[in-house]
Amino acid sequence: MVMIGVPVRILSLLLAPLLLGSAGGLLNVTKRTFEIDYQKDRFLKDGKPFRYISGSIHYFRVPRFYWKDRLLKMRMAGLNAIQTYVPWNFHEPQPGQYRFSEDHDVEYFIRLAHELGLLVILRPGPYICAEWDMGGLPAWLLEKESIVLRSSDPDYLAAVDKWLGVLLPKMRPLLYQNGGPIITVQVENEYGSYFACDFNYMRFLQKRFRHHLGDNVLLFTTDGAQKSFLKCGTLQGLYATVDFGTASNVTADFQTQRKVEPKGPLVNSEFYTGWLDHWGQPHSTVKTEVLASSLYEILARGASVNLYMFIGGTNFAYWNGANTPYAPQPTSYDYDAPLSEAGDLTEKYFVLRKVIQMFEEVPEGPIPPSTPKFAYGKVSLKKLKTVEAALDILCPGGPIKSLYPLTFIQVKQYFGFVLYRTTLPQDCSNSTSLHAPLSGVHDRAYVSVNGGLVSNLTLGSSILTNWTIFPLGTEDAVRSHLQGWGGQDAGCHNENCTDSSSNDTLPAFYVGNFSIPSGIPDLPQDTFIQFSGWTKGQVWINGFNLGRYWPAQGPQMTLFVPRHILTTSAPNNITVLELERAPCSGCGPELCTVELVDTPVINRPVANNYSFSELPTKDLWQDYE
């Protein structure tokens, strides 16, 4: 049996004058312009000199419940703009099925920024990178086996054209010249770093952006500040900007921009306040004093700048991405940003605010405080079922039969897990190697024989046939069976415990409940869930997928739990899918525990830099990490 998984953001309420008017724009619109003054190397907003000091916030990494809190904190830091990506796969997870409500309501997010006095720099891709699953591209694009992503491949262009035809008309009323806050729109994303270097693709995007947004919107590109990146990432008619961090030479990097844009404003579209993390590697940080000094130098040159990230947020569910060679990002996207993953004010926030205050007016008034946290304590969990024992619930439509294994894309499973089962053609009582040639596992698989996880096993030198394939509907199963599955209690039955040492290593679900204490004001509050003794898996609270935990690797040891998913009216359900080994047998009186704490741990020391590219395909449960 092989189980595999894929890759699969405190003022007044929004006011009526900011809603769409009959002309399709925002009401009370006067003549508004945002353009480049090439003679004096600057932006002009309504004909007056302007430069933006922006910060990145990804609405898809911050719950809608907290959008206003985070945006107001950004405004009070002295920012006059925000920057956000739009991930295609977040809004169209299945072909033709669009999501633009609740946490996916990007239009509301942009209007909210406008209400709070923030301009918007929009980066709609179609590719965004952002350490996001598949760089924001939907996995279903790969159903066309010969497709070449981010190129002028006809199949890719057709899908992109359809998507832009849905997204960009929603953005047009929100453009600055139409009364909205969007001042600039990025085309593609760091395309100069991609192998294709397809100018026909970039020209296609330029034409479609112009078609949907009009001729007056300022379109731009962003690439690393190297000649090789700018060679393929820029195009006439798109203003070229660069990105760099504190380790760079500000003068040299802006001189690189000048080689492709001799006139116009200096712009760093991604000035890195921190850096991304990887499982099994130390937490990345950037010293506050170094960041402040570099920001001062940028602003002293009169440049516009975007601080990437100003708040990182969280890769909930299966959305975390990975780098090449294979190195997956964790659930936390804290980024060592001025606002923490949970939106808390940091020393970096106040130091950067002082730097900005040297150049621009900073809003007066109180800064919204960090949100309170609460330690709800330990929660006992009982083993519910192994994945194999729950197949009737996880795959109610039944399995797929195939002579050879089918990919996730072939069975239309774009996120989560698939269980593959076959019968070995011979008795393998002696050590026998199975291989997966040509990197046949993407990205993680667990292999078991006769129900027990087998270590030191690689997949398939001889061809195994007659596969039974179970696409697992994990999300639906968890949400619809929060209090137990199949009418059984949460305990493990004796017949499942005959070989506890083997049984403990099978992927299995564990469940438990906790209640919000009464008599304490202002509960529920945010918290963090900690997995001491657990190995690797997925966790849900009240059906909300918090993401992946992997304390066996670190550096992240806790997952952020936003308070809006908790309830005071009933016990709160915790469902854990442990993929490797739980800290208890789950059978008999012994219970597993998790703990809800009030302090995050995302920087546990890591002894060795874990190299995923060198891993053998043993003990693997394929999973886009």
C-alpha cells in the first residue's frame, strides 16, 4: 500500500460612498491620474510628485477576520500603500469554479485598504511565486500533459486568457483613475528568472492587461537586480523595477535598474524585511538595525519601495510551496516581518516607523495593540481510525482501478492525499528492493506492507500492476464527522491493537475536544497549538485546516490558531492526521495530547540543514510540503 499527497490576511465600517456606483467605478470620482514623470524621474499622483512606501500583505495568508487590524497597523506605521499578489489557484481551485467570497474576497480587501487610506499595488500574476503552492498556478493546468507553463504554449495561454477575463474586470473599477486605490499593476512575476524567456508570452499578457484594464493604468515588471534577470523579464511598455535586500549594494542595484530604465522613478518592489523558512533548516532573520539602515538609504535617494513582507501570515491547509532543489516551506510565513505571523507589533515595526517618519508624515493616534493570546492548556486525543480503516468515509465514491498507477492530476486530486494499493507478485519475506525510477515520488510517500509501515523501502524496479487508487476526500470527511466516524466512539478497538508497534506507524486520525473557559472576559482569544512528541501531519480545529505540523524537523513547533475559528457555544473539536508516529499507542488507557499555548515557537534550533533533494524514497507519504 502506498499513500501519496500533493500540493497539491479600527477605524469605521466600510461606508456607502466607497461602494460601486452606476458607472462601474467608485462614487465621488474626480479626475485622478497616476503616471510617470520621465523628465524628473518620479511618479505623479494627480499631477503632483509622489513616491510610495508600501508593505506586502497577502490577503490569502491572513483571515478576513483580521484584515482590518493588519491594514490599520500598516497605515499607522507610515505606509501609504500596500502590495498584494492574487493567487489564481486560490480563486479557481477547479476549472470554472470561482471563489470570491469570505477569505477569497479580494475586492473587499482592496476596498478596505482604500477606506483606511492605503493605495494598492496589485500583482495578479498569473504566476506569483510567493512561496505559494505551485506559484499560484492551478494544478489542473497539468491535465494537458504537454503544457509548457509561463510560455506562449496555446493551452496555457487559453487558460490564462479565461482567468484574466474573470479577474481583471473585477479590478478595473478599483483602479486609481476610476476612483479606487490601485495605482500600479504588475505583469507576471520575476519572469527573468524563468528558463523560457518567451517574449511572445509577455506581449500576450501586456495586450490582455491593456484590454481589460485600459491604456491609462501603469503596468510594471519586477526582477532581481541583475542584468541576466532583466534581459528576459522586461518588455517595452512595462516599467521595469527591481528587488533586493539588505545584503545588496543600494547604489549598484539601482544602477542596474537604470540600465533598462534610464529615466523614471527608482523602485525596489521587494525590499526584504526578513526571509522565508524551510522545514529542517534554521529560522531566517534579518537584523533590525541593518534593515533600518538600508531602508534609510533607499528613501534618502527618493526611491519608492515596497517592504516584503510587512506581515507574512500563515500558509493554512496545503498552500505552502517549495523551492528547487526540493525544499518545502513550513506552515508559518512569519518572514521575520515587522508584524508577526499573528499580527503582533515587533521592535522592527517601531524602528521602521521612525525611519519612515524622517521622510514622510506618519498618521497620529494610537496604534492598534497586539492581539491577546490565551493558553487553553493540554487537550487529550484518542485514536479514531487509521486512514486505511476509514476509506469508506474518505473515499465514498469508491476507488479507481488501473493497470498502472495514475497521477494525482489524472484522478483530479489537486490537494491532499491519495492511497494506492496493489498486491506484490511474490512473497517478499527476504529483503527485496522496490524502486521509483526517475524521481517517481512527488513529493512524499509512505509505504506499508500488510498494514505496517516498512522502513528502508524504495519504490519499484519491477513493474507493479493492477492498482486500486483511492483519492481521499479528507476535508469533507473531517468537516462532516467532527465528533466521530461511522457511529463509533473515538477509541481504538482491540482488534486494531494486536501489533501496537506496527499500528502506531500507520497514518491515522486522532480526535479530542476542549472548551473555552467561562468567567474570563474577551474569550476566545488567539492561541498556538503545539505537538510535543508528534512527528508529522495535518491538523484541523472545528473543520478549519490549520496546515501541516512537523516538529520532528522544525524549526516551526507551533501553529497559529486565530480566534475566529473557535467557539464558546460548544466544545471545540481538534482532528489530527498523524502520518508517521504518534506519541502514544492510541489504544487502551493511554492518550495522546496536544497543547494550546500563548507563545509561538517557530525558531527551534535545527541541528543539521535537512537536504530534501538527497532523501531516499523511504518512509515516504507523498505530500507537497
